[in-house]
Amino acid sequence: MRQAGRYLPEYRELRAEKGGFLELVYDSEAAAEVTLQPIRRFGFDGAILFSDILIVPHALGQDLWFEAGEGPRLAPPLVDGVWQKLGSAHHHFDPVYRTVQLSRARLDEDVTMLGFIGSPWTVATYMVAGQGSKDQGVARALAYRDPAAFQSLVDAIEAASLEYLIGQIDAGVEAVQLFDSWAGSLSPDQFERWVIAPNARLAAVIHDARPGIPVIGFPKGAGAKLPAYARETGVDAIGVDETVDPIWIASELPDNMAVQGNLDPMLLLAGGEALDTQVRKICEAFASRPHIFNLGHGINKETPIAHVEQLLGVLRS
Ligand code: CP3
């Protein structure tokens, strides 16, 4: 989760040198360097491609920039009808594929290279509102008001994301994660249509087109809907956020299903004995199934590096 984030001085330095976040993303050499930075420093088992979920709307023709201290902006916002004019610039993803190739070539063989996309619902929330929002209200209202139009937007994101995922795999990623960061804002029937259905289609096509590549689904905030997501999407592994009791979810999931998670990023920020205790509790809860230890969400940029080292000390002891 945002391994290559702002908590690393070497990241901040390279970002300042390149002039901004997107400049880094589209500079394959620099992006490969950022992908490798946390691996070099900490020796993690997996490296996640340095890019962003909003590269897909950018490829579909929306302007994209990041307002300092505020977050992403996309223009024009996709109010009624505008998405029919979305284009598709296939070569847009080429620098990211090059980043994957460079990163994979420079990683030790036993380090797994992970690719990702934002799931259609989550990406649509940004495309429709033109920015992030607390309750995804603009997208939720549109999905009720004009489901056919919203479906066509989801379909367009899904098609571009599939092309992009296959491209990442062919460039060298060994597993892919589907980030549905705003899955938690939907009512049960809307969750079925906009989260489960598109992620199930993505998982099925990836399994069919590139057999053997594991798909990790991360429906953040899904809570009680996690077991249904796990059963119905066909993903190989499920990412679990920090609000979920690891003992509960372990008892709800199919026996062999892999889990990823779910340390609270704020506990990593806080450190202390509570960190050690929770790390052990998570590992115990998931001891009888394949477990990718991870945070429940992105690392906070104020996280002391010493706390990441403390966490690794517990995991390796
Ligand atoms: O670990 C990694 O660095 C892997 C690459 C990665 C980034 N974003 C880099 C990034 C991944 C996997 C993402 C996913 C992403 N991006 C999600 C899904 C996961 C989640 O966090 O819920 C979402 C919703 C986004 C959209 C996005 N990108 C936001 C809301 C922001 C924060 C904007 C801000 O200024 O606060 C970003 C920027 C971003 N993406 C950064 C990084 C390292 C920080 C950029 C910087 O300021 O240097």
C-alpha cells in the first residue's frame, strides 16, 4: 500500500528533482527507481509498480493533475453525456510497461512484482466528480439516476483497465491487484452491480487470458460484504482493510483463499508495543491460510522509518 510513498526521503528527493508526481510516473527510469526504493531499503517480498489508478482516466482523455495538499483533479468532470466522447490512447500506457520491464529486470528473482488498476467503480467516482470526495455522492446519485449511462462509463473503464492489466502482465508483473477503494460507500444492490460484477468480469478475463497470474481484490470498506465479494468475484486473494476483525474474516472466507492485510496504518505511525501485539494477532488469525502481510490501507506520510523497521523485526522473528 503506497510503499513508494512520501514517507521515504529518497522518494521525496527524486520527486522534487522531477518536478511532480505525474512527471515521475511517466518517466520510466525514475518510476522504476521509485518502485525499487522500498525494496532496497527494507527487503520486502513484493514490489508494487509505481504508478496511479488515475492513469486510466488520463488515457481515456481526461486532463489529470494533483493539487498540492488537496489531491487529484480530473477535467472535465463527466457530467451527463460527456463520457461518450471518451477516447482511447493505447500508447498512453507504454511508459508504464517500460517501468515494469525495468523494475522486473532489476529486482532479485525471488521478489514478486505486482501490478494494479483501480476498479471501475472507484475510478468512475473520480471521473464523474472530477476529484476525490468523502461520500462519492455525485457518482452514487448518477448511478441511480441514469444506470445505463453509468454502465457505459464502467464498461469503458473496464475495457481500458483490462488492456492495461494485460500489458502490465506481458511486461513482467506476476500478480495484479484491483483497488476498489470506495467499495464501502455502496448499498448492497449497488455493491453487487458496481463492485462485484465488474471485478468478477476482470478476474475472469485475466484468468482466461493469462492463466496462473493471481488476482488480488481489495474492496476497501466492504465490511460485512467481504465474504460475498470473496465468493462471487473469483479473485484468488482478498485484501482486507484495518476496520475488519482478522479472526472474523478468517472464519468467513473459503479455506484456501489467500488474504492480504490488515494492519492499521495509524498503528504503524504510532508504533510502540501495541504495534507488535497487533502484528502478532494478525499473523495468528491468518496462520492457516496463505497470507500476504500488509497494511489495511496506504501508509501515512508521517510514518517514522524506525516503525517500519520495528514491524519487519516482529515479522522476521
Ligand atoms: O505504493 C505505491 O506507491 C504504489 C503506487 C500507487 C500509488 N497510488 C502512488 C501514489 C498505488 C497502488 C496507488 C493507488 C491509488 N491512487 C488509489 C487506490 C488505493 C488507495 O489509496 O485507496 C487511489 C484512490 C489513488 C488516487 C490518488 N493518488 C490519491 C487520492 C492521491 C493522493 C493525493 C494527495 O496529494 O494527497 C494520489 C497520489 C499518489 N499516488 C501518491 C503516490 C505515491 C502521492 C504523490 C505525491 O504527492 O508524491
